[in-house]
Amino acid sequence: MTTWTLGIDVGGTFTDIVAICSDGAIESAKVPSTSDQSEGVFNSIEKIASRLNRDLGSFLSSTELIVHGTTVSTNALLEYQGVKTGLITTEGFRDELEFRRAYKESVFNPRLAPPHAIVPRYLRLGVKERIDHTGKILTPLDVSSCRDAINQLKSKQVESIAICCLFSFVNPTHELHIADLVREIMPEVYISLSSEILPEIREFERTSTTVVNAYVGPLIAGYLDSLHTNLRKNGFTGELFVMQSNGGVQTIAEASKRAVDTLLSGPAGGVTASAYIGRYAGYPDLITVDMGGTSYDVSVIQDLQPTVTTETWIGRYRTAVPMLDIHTIGAGGGSIAWIDEGGGLQVGPRSAGATPGPACYGRGGDDPTVTDADVVLGYIDPHSFLGGEMVLDADKAENAIASKIGEELGLSTIDSALAITDIINNNMSNAMHFVTTKRGYDPRDFTLLAMGGAGSVHAGRQAEDLGIATVIVPNLSPVFCALGDGFANLKVTETKTYYTRADDLDLNILNSLFREMELRGKDRLSNQATTSNFELRRIVAMRYVGEVHEVPVPIRSRTLRITSLNITNLIKDFHRLHEKIFAHKDENQSIEILTLRLELTGIRRTIDLAAIPFEKEDSSHGIKSDRQVYFSSDPINTTVYDGKKLKPGNFIPGPAIIEQWGTTIVIYPGQEVLIDSYNNCVIEIGSAIEL
Amino acid sequence: MKKTLIHSQIIYSKVISVAAEMYERMRHTANSPAISEQESFAAAVLTAEADLAVQINGEPSHLFSLRNSAKHLFQYFAYDIQEGDVLVVADPFSGGTDPQTITMIIPMFYDGQLIISPAIRAPLLDVAGEYPGHLHPQATDIWQQSIRLTPIKLYRAGILQKDVYSFISRNSRAPESLKSDLQCMVGTCRHAIQSIEHILHRYNIDMVSEAISEMILYTRTRVEKTLSVISNNTYKGSATLRSDYDSELSARVKIDSIGNKLIINLDGSTRYSDSPLNLTPSGTSSFAVLPFLAGIFDDLTINEGMIAPFELIIPPDSILNPPYPAATNLGVRVIGPLVTEAITNALQLGQNNDLFAKSIHGSKPTACLFQPVGSTRNNIPISLDPGFSISEQGWGAPLIEGMTRLPSAEELEVHQGLRILLRELNDEHRMVVRVLNIQRPLEGNFFLLGDTERYPGAILLNGAALSDLTSLCTSVPVGASIEFVYPNLAEQQI
């Protein structure tokens, strides 16, 4: 009997679903997102079920796994709609969260407001206790003051408590004891311990991350519980996993405890899908770009491994858990073009959103946007948007651009639209350049993978700008994040501070710590039946003595115990990586180790993408129409293809346009596209454009 | 013309990326906490005339001082610059602010022509002087602060000048850190040259030069527009420090606008001090323009156009332009805010209350700890700034502290043997930080400006206020506690 795996990703406008059948068939759909996200989830499942001529119950009963990418926690943090949260911390440090180590988003803006206090001062309480950097207890926990603090929080009716003591990552006993007291006095309250959420040095980062977990945790826990219950009621007997920001998935029990791992998990699905596609398509080194209505997300995959960061800020709060390094800028189809005080043309970061949206949406917006420019230039057919489900008003697009840009700059409407796309393409190229070069990579060594509704309209130009030779527009790019959810493996990341000079490294301690982390990780992955096949990756964050920032260096060996030879190679790798990233190394300088990281991946059995044999090169059967398209001031009559009709092996020289539901792929002059064996559009890029 | 501005924006954004990458590289690889944690440095790309094409600033004092130092370098080596040279200067009397902050520029040649060049200005950990570190509150001349590095080549035609390198590093109590930071700066600049070459291959020299010129003009236009709200009146103001330390020090200012120029005349400011409370012209200029630019810094890239609308008249032999060999190491910390305060006082007396920064504070207690002088060859100073005065915004650190980060209490304990016992707001909304020495005997130089008009904060050693707020080599044995108290917002305002 065939079974199904569903990947469901909730976005700001749409909830996407990809249903993967055990026989290899794949179905996908988009439905509008709903304020109660579970409604959109059910709507999306029903849509697929209906397409398969099945009722919801019977379809769910044949579904063995649902992987859900939700924005519940992200939205709660960004909109400051989390629960009432308290903080118990070492006496004398209750204001660390507010001080933020003096970090400010803008140093010079005299009118910058402080971040919304998700734990206001009166709910931040210090207790007498102190542990030193060796784990020795300097001041035993004053249980009485602790009880007072808890009762105070109880009287304020907090729903969640974060517990963060100094050096708890070395010795968590005080935090554990405080947690016991909290459970005794407030058994229903949600508890987050910093020694569990992020057992790493640097108290502000640890406290902020733990507080964020506490703030959104009850919401995501409640949501997942409710969703799970409803799914069961409707006949679902399989497993429900949740997408995480580290690119893997986790059980709902774990996700409910570690809510912080679900922040920004949506884009992570897209990156995961990219690595999956890259494996089959033969492109292990990718820059992935996701251009939606408002934002542009960029990340890097090297040798099929997405890059990871611990330096994220979300909603102006530091979240230092390892997550996929996705750099976001305000550049999307809805980005508004405007003239600044100096007469310069700017595009974004302000967006028209979905409502009123671009001028061509006809919903009352009159600011010119990137989508309006794309319509005016002929990249987007107003009658084929979203497969024809929405008709765009080209006249409104032209009027908006002419009146707000053209007249101001003394340019024709076409030249104004070209200028808008030049600026937004440049902004996006610079973002890609930043993400690659900060890690010592050269973007020319990568393939660009474009997803999102607007990604493939602009990717060709960005690739030219950066000297990238190939662009892939994957099959199912409009629902790519959901696809990623469907293929993602289970994954936990354990971290632990272990501070030592490399010369003084004790292998027994190192191995013991990694072993503890492995056991903890396996325990976190134990409550599921999907896989028992685990893969381990060990990483050591290191730096030269005197530096402040670390470089994470993977341990190449996969032996059970790390040996001194492994360490020798690790150090060599560190020097090499440091030089690659920072153009500087010093092999005579001492090295110190700061943090250990263990990534435990539970490999799921997924379907293999079946390679479809090439058909003929001739793609004329896919021709839909032609139209005037402006790749420069002079239009070119450009052939338009129906993406659904193109087959593997079909070849199309640029300029050309391929229209698919949910996206348009623009092949610029000098470029050419091949449909590969997996129905991806693989665009080869000519030389860089001249201005 | 409109169309070329768009093209210029695009090309210029690539040049900005070069400076931004330089900044990130330095921040991540430097040894000196003043660079990696406090971000008291700047990275820039300069034109062939050493004008600012782009600058990324971690801290305001570099605004004029990087390019002024670079101009000194170019003037000094005028007919002797060749490919592979690395020029350095660390001299308050050669365009800088203090002798422990070094400016490095690697002139870049393309097709045999000197074009644009990457530069970095950054504080070094220790370069001699009477005491380790940057803090010498009783210095009366520059030689007590550190060696004075007048324009010199660290590399000549690509060859390391070992005598220069040795001279600098052997005069440092933290030679390995210093050498590492110098190498970081060189590596960062050289990598920037490769990036600039890519840009020049993509677009030719003329296009890049034109783009930089256009964007400098664009920035200048924006700044002039912002300044145009200052009507054709004269604004006068002053700010005075009355302290036990140095009696009375005043910055006086008269602001006039003539055409598109804003004339900031600081005549009448106090004569130079025999203490380290002197600020060089570069530093004075940086702080003088800060109130005008604070509101638009985020909208614009720092380049020559940002500073071109200002004309500074700085009286010689004053605290704002001291004669050689005056000590200057507290100029940025104390006199800089005084200058900005004089400016904001003048502006608020006029009609421009809402447009420009209302007031900019920053003076605070500070310390530099080190192992007892003479006890060890490598005596790496610990610059201790564990807190901040609440800013004029009512939260966070003040603007003049730039991108600084507070040290993590846990890292300070692990790496420096200093345990922060407390870092919190007290009932008077003052930040209080109490630090305990847990590891090894130390000495410390302390500084707190004993302002008689406003509460300046406090430094307490073992619970007792320091008797001498400009103390040198005060013993900080194991078990000693140092408490820093920072003034609240109201206490910083007159």
C-alpha cells in the first residue's frame, strides 16, 4: 500500500504543501495562510486529498509522516506576542538582558528606541548564588530567596520562566535546583534552563537565547499539541515532526521544549531542499536565494553542507543557537522604489506587502515596486501571474513607475523600470557577495539556486553580476520550503563550552564531552520511530589566542574516539580555514578551543528522485506565445514557454521566458537553459553585463 | 546625468563592500580588544589624493583622523611611493589623535597609476610609554604615552622593513599581540586590493573614479540639505568642565553658515592643558561635526562628501589643537564630548532642537590594569570598561562610544582572572559594576574626571573612593574589588 509524507510550510501569504508518495509521485499545492495556522495546514491537506479523489480521513490514515514548518514562534517574537515571562538569574545580573553588552542596531541614530522588553524589569529577579568558572560553588543557592522570587513571579501570573545562572554551562546544579523549586510552586509553568538551551560561555547570549525560548515556548507547544490532537481526530496515525532552523526536523515533544530551534525555520526548509536537489543535479556548492514579496534570503551550501551561524538576532533579541546562516535583506517583489533626498533611486527595504501590494495588484497601492517593473519590462505576463489566478494591471504599474520615478529622474518609463531592476539586482548581488566572501568563498565557484516567487525572474542578472556560471531553478520552486520539509532529516545540535589551549587539550575530557553530547542527542531523538540510522558530525570552535571570534572547524575523522592525529589535522585545518576566511594565519601563534558542537542527524529513508531520460532538444512544443521584453532600452521579441510542457533534455537559447505556476523564469540574452533529468531548469550564463 | 547616478550607485556599492569586508575581517581577527570588542577602529578606501571614498567607522574619532593621517603619509612620501609599500603612522601631530592608534595605508597601483587605496586606523594594544596600555592620566607629554611613530614604511616595495618592525614590536609589552594585529592589518588591506582589482577589471578606472566622485557629490548634497535648515544666523555655545583635575576647561563655538558651508569656529576655547586633556584637530573636527550628522549617519555612507560642507576653525595652542609634544591620551574620552556638548548647546539655543542630536555624553570612569611594572617582559594591559553611562536616548551606551561591546562577565573571569560580582542598575538608575581580582596581583591606572558641576561617576577600590582619581600604579592585589559607578542620564545633563 502506498503511503505519503507531507511537507507543509506556512508563509506570510501562502501555506505550501508537498506530498511525496512512497511510489515516487509528488503533488504540491498552495493555499492562503490563515491566522490560526493549523487551519491553513488542514486546508492544504484537504486540497491534496481532493486532487487525489480521497477524503481527508482516508488520506491522513495513509500518511505516515507530516513535517511542518511553522512561523508561530517567529511571529510571536517579531510581533512581541509571546507569553508573560519571568527571569530568575544570579543576583547582580538581572539587567544583563537590557544592557545587551552595549549592542545597538544603529549606533548613531539618536531616536532609536529600545527593544520591546519581553521580560520587563519587575519580572527579572536575582537570587543569591554563585558558581565560578571551574564549576566550584562560591555561594550556595539561597533557597529562601529563591522561593521568594518564584512566589513573586507567581503573584504576577507569569506563564513561563527562564532560569539563567552564571557558569551554569560548567555546573548546572543551581539551575536544576531552581527548576525543582519552580515546579514545586508553579507546576504548570513552562521552564527554560540556560544550561539546557545553550550550555555555552557568554552570559548575555545564553540568557537572551533562553529568555526567547521561554517567551515563545508555550505558544508553540500549545499550537503543536492542538494540531497533533486534531490530526489524530481526523485519522492521522503517523508521526508529526517540526522543521527547525538548523535545517533538520524534530519531534513535537522536543520542539515544544526547545522552541528557540523553530525560529526562522521556514527559510531553512528551502536551504535543505536545495542541498537535496544539489545532490541529484550534481551541484554540491550552491548559493541559494529565495526572493519573495518582502525579503530576500541568501545562504551558502558547500559540499552539500549548509553553512551555520550562531550570531543571529531575531526581533532584536540575540539567539545564539546554531542555525542555518540565512542572510536576509529587504528586497522582494513588493519592494518599493523611491527617490531619496539626494535624487538617488532606492528600492526597498520598505515593501508594499501583499496588501495593498504592488500597484499592479490593483488593491489600492500606488507605489511602484519591483513586480511593477517586472510587468512593465515584460518579464511577467499580467495574465499568467499565479497561473492566471490573479490578473495584474499593467497600466497601474506603468503609471506608478512613470509618475513616481520617471518624472522625478527625467527617464522614460522603460528606463525607470530598468533602473529599478538594476538597483534591486545590485542589492541582491551585494548580499550574495557578502554571504560568500565573509566565509572566504568566491561566488564564482558556486552555482546559484533560485527559489521563491520572484527569484528566478532576477537570478540570471545576479549571476552575471557575480560571475556565476550556472543558475538552477528547481522544479517545484514555488513550494520549495515545503519540499525541503518533506525531505529533511531529523537533526539535533548539541553544544558545550570547553575552554582550553590547544596545547593543553585533554583528549579524555574532549572525548568524554563529545560522548555525553552524543548520548544527549540520541536521547532527544529517541522518541520517534522514523529512523535509527544516525550520522555524527563533530565541530570545534577555535581561535588564535587574543582573538574574540571563533572559527568552527569540523573534525574530519569519524572514529569513535578523537585521536591526537585527528587533533593535529584539526589544527592544520584551522590555520587553513582562518587564512581562507580572513586572509591571515599565524602558525606560530597559540590556539584556543572555546566550544564543541555535535550535530546528530537521523537519516530518514526518503524516495530517490528518479532521473528521467532526456528527450529531444527541441522545445518548440512548449512555446506558448511571444512578447516584447526589455532587457535594455530596446525591446526584443522574446519567446514564452509553458513550463509544464517542457521535458528533460529540452534546450532553449536566450532570450526566453518560461512561465510556471507560481514563478517566471527569465533567460537573459547570452544565456541558455536546459531542462535536466529532474525537471530543473539549468541556466548557463554568458559574460557579465555592461552598464 | 540622472542615469549615471544610478550606475554610480551600483559601482560605488561594490567599493562599499570592500570597506565593509575589511571591517569585518579586522573585527574577527584582531588581538586587541579595542578592535575586536570595542570596535574602536575604522576601515576605508581612499582616493589617490587620500580623500575618503568610503569609510566604515566603529567609533566617531576616526572620521577625520584616518584621512588626515593618510594625507600626512602621502605628503611625507610624496615622490617615494611605489607598489608594495605599506605606509604607517601613529602620531597625534601627523593627523591622528593619540600615538597608540596606528593608521596604515597600502597605496594601490593599477596600470602604473596610483588610484585608490585601502586603509585602516586601529588602536594597538601597547606601544611603549611609561605604563602598559593607553591610560596615563598624569602624562604631561606624548613620550609618556607611547613611542611616536611618525610616517614610516613598514614594507618597501613589498619587502618587510625588519628594523621598523622590530623597533615597534620590541617597544611593546605585548609584542606577539601587536605583531599579530599588524599582520592582520596588512593582510586585510592586501585582500582589499585584490577586491578592488576585481572591480577595476569589471569597470574601468574612469568609471570607478567617476562613480566615487559622483557619490561623494551626492553625499555632500544630502548633508548640505540637512544643514540648510540652519538659517543664516549665528549660533553660539560653550561647554565647560570644572574639575579638580584641571580647573576649568571650556570649548567655545560659533556656528555660521555661508552659502553651503557651515563654519564651526572654536576660537576662545581654553588654552592647551599640561595634562592629557588635549584633543588634536582631527579629533576636534570629528566630534564637532558629529551632532550635525548623527541623524543621517545611517542613511549615508561616510565619504569625503560628508565632511566637505564643514569648515573648522580651531585655535592653535588650545585644548583643541595642542602644540607638540602635548599629551593627548584623554582627549578623545573627555575633550571630544566637551566639543560635541558645546555644539549641541549652540544648536539648542537656536531653532534646530529636533533635527540634530540633542546632547551627546560619554565621560565615564575607566581603568587599565596590568601586572606590576617590571615584573614580566610581556605585560599585556587589560583595558577595563565594564559598563557605560546611560545614553541620551535613555537606554544603551552613548553615541560617542560607537560600536563598543561590554566584556562578557564569564569571559573576563576565564581569560583575565577578573570576576564581575555585580553589573546592574542601582536605585538611582546608575549602572554599577563591581569587579574582583581573583587571579594574580595587578596594578592599575585609573581615571575619573572629578567634575564639580555634574556627578561624574565613581571608582571605589575595596569599597572606598579612590583618593586620587588620576592614580597611577595603584595596587590591585588578589582579593581587591574595584567598583565602577556610571552616572545616570539626568546626572549627565546640566
